[in-house]
Amino acid sequence: MEEDRISQLPDEILGHILSFTDIKEAVQTCILSRRWKNLWHSLSDLHFHLTRFAAHTHSSLNYKAAQTLSHRFSDFVSHFLSHRDGAAAIRSFHLSFDSSAVYANHTFIEKCVHYAINHGVLSLRLRANYYNDGPVFFASKRLRELELRKFSHTSYFPERFSFPHLKTLYLERYEFTGDCTISVEPFSGFPELEKLTLRWCKVSGLVVKAPRLRFLEIIDDTDSWNFHQEMRMGEISAPLLTYFSYEGYFAFECSKVNLPMLEQVYFDIFKRMNVEGMHLKCVRMLQQFGNATTVALTLDTLKVLELDDNFIERSPSPFPYMKCLKLIKGRWNISTVLQCVMNYLTVETLHCDSLTVEFPRGVDVVEQNLEDLSDDDDNDLIQRLKLLFE
């Protein structure tokens, strides 16, 4: 009989191996031998996913059966935690009701959060759709990573969070107060925060002051003008920030931007209709991040700048210190860029002679887009094409 070398490994290594398996499979290893019987009791990486649970139980995730499955899933998680070694620390705790048809129980989620916090969790990720009975309050001196995702029913971001050593924060579908007034500097309880992502969050008037923040990402791909009206931030002040990214239907707006160490920016503005003043807001947006040296823009964003090419021709470059310009294909099928837009972005930069420009394949720089031609221009083009083929 071949020697079982895996079972001879230390508990810590076996636990690490089990962290790559589904939590239900990890529990099932208890039947392998006495050596494996109690290993799952001290696992430090606890990842509970409803869809994986459904696959193991051959259950359907359709709307009719979703709530029943949700209760079974919650019972499994509760049973697991109640039989786990209470003295074992938790490194990562991920709880995901990853189905829009399922509404999780708020009390159950709160109990799971407190269990993880009380066991020294470093990485906490929650993904759920639930009716809001008030924000979950918790504080942790050990937490390093926090991810809160919502499917719908916007939840208010509580002001009472306290994470003195949090490094990474990801928020989805959150408001920042419950009384329709924005709290002042809601991230003041995160003095060590280095990476912040806000997706589908209502940030009107929001002030971000983060002394150690290095990465800021804002994603607002909700196609709603009323929602956009609430997206003007109050201030971003991050003396160490080196990377800023924004994706949205409309240009990003912020009353005050202070990013002295900024190096890289990424912008993706993909609203195709000509909203009044859209190009002016886009220009103003780019100018606020003008000290960046590496700039990435989608072709969709350049199309916004083309809305008034006469204005662009008279305007100075928004990125005077730029050393590298990356043009990236966006959501729409775009194959041309106006020469005047390229001049606007590149000609007056301090590093114009050594500037690197990266183009996506199949994209050409043209003097005028065919769709912008007048009737006379169009007729002239037709005549010239006829001559070519005679």
C-alpha cells in the first residue's frame, strides 16, 4: 500500500490546502481517516458561497426555491460555526448570498460578522441582498480588508465603524448616512486605509480625506441622470495617492481635488448622447488630475471630447506632465480618433518629444469623422470615390 504522505503534513499546511476547496468539501474530509477527522474544526479561511452550496446539494436557485435554500444555507453556516474550535483564529471570512433572488436575514449576518471579528479576522467579505434593519455595527483592531456588496436596496454606511488598521475597503451600493445628509469625512475611522473602491455608491458631497490612501476607484455605471445629479463629490484629499480610476456615464465632478503625488489615472466616460455641457465637464475633470504622468483613456471618453472640437482646439493640454498616453477600447465599437483631440492631449506636454502613445489595434487618427460630414462634404466624398473606381 502506498504511503500517505499528505496526511503526515503539519495541521497548518493541511489547513492551507483545504482553504482552496469548498467549505462543504472541507468538512467531508473528516471521513478520510482519524488524521483528518477534526482538521476542519480549526480552519482559518472560511468561505461560504450560496451558489456553491446549491451545486453540492443539487438545489435550484430559481426564485421559488431560493428562500428555502437560503434557510438551509444559513443553517449550515450556523452549524459549522457552532462546532468549530472556538480557540482557532480566523484569517479570512467570506459570506456570499450570491443570488439576486435571495434575501438574507439581517440578524444572521450580524451574528456571523461578530463571530469573525471576535476570532481576529483579517479579511472580511460580505455579499448579500437583505432588507435593512439598521447597519451592522462593529469595530476591529485586526481587520485589514473589508468588502461589502449589495444586490439592491441601498444600505446606509454607518459612521460608527472603527478600523484603525484597515488597508483595503470595497463598498457597493452604499449611502453614507441615513438622514439624507452626508457625514463629514466618513473614512476618518480608517487612518491606515490604502485602497478604496466605491461602486454604485451615492457620494453627493462626500469628503474623502485619507492620509495614506494610494489607490482610489469610483465606478458609477448606472444610466440615470437623476442618480448622476447626486454624484458630485465635495473633496478628495490624499497626499500619497498615486492611482485614480473613474468609470461612469457622465464626467466625474468634485469641488476640490488635492493629489500632489498622483501618477496614473484611468477614465472611462461612456454616455453617447450629447448632454448639454458634457464636454466642458469632461475637460474640467481631466484638468483636476493634470499632474498625472501616465494617462489611460477609453475611446468612448475621447468621443465626449469631440462633442465640441472647436473648443478643444483652443484649449491647453490637461496633462502637461504626461509621459505615457494609453488609449483603450471601451464599450462602443469606435475605430477613429480626431486629430484635434490627439493634439489637445499631447502637443503641449512637457515631454512631447519623448511621449509614448499606445493605440488599440484597428484605430485610426482622422481629420474628420465621416458621421460629422455635412451634406456638401458627403457629396464631395461620393464624387471622389466614384473617380477612384472608374
